[in-house]
Amino acid sequence: MQTMLSVAEVAAQGEAVYDAKIKRDEETYRSQFALIEPESGDFEIAADEEAAALRLEARHPGRVFYVKKIGFAASEFVGGASA
């Protein structure tokens, strides 16, 4: 069963995964995109945001992803969960 997270929950969980699993490698991956499935903590890192999204979508179809450009404060949401 798929749960529906609020926007705030997606952001909070996505940032938590980023901080725990990606932040320590910011210099290595700077300017690439981190796409994170917030409930599982699974993620993809790539220079091509769309390619990373396709790989993550294959493992987590229909999920909402948290996206962050590594080394920057800006983030966004990609994908959508069906009700």
C-alpha cells in the first residue's frame, strides 16, 4: 500500500536522506542532481536529471521524488503518485 506524504513530509524526509547519505560527498557530485524516494531512502545521482528520474522511477513507479542540485539550496519535486 502506498502512503501519501504531504509536501512538507517529502521535503523533510528527502533532506534527511540527503544529509545522511549524500551530503558528505557534495564536492565529488557538485552540480549534479540527487533524486530521492523519501520513504525508502533510495536515490540516484546524475548530471542528467531525467536519466536519474527514469532509473529511480523504474524501481519506484508512481512515487513522488525529492530532487536537489547537489551543493545548492534549491530543490523541487518530480513525478507524481496516483491516488
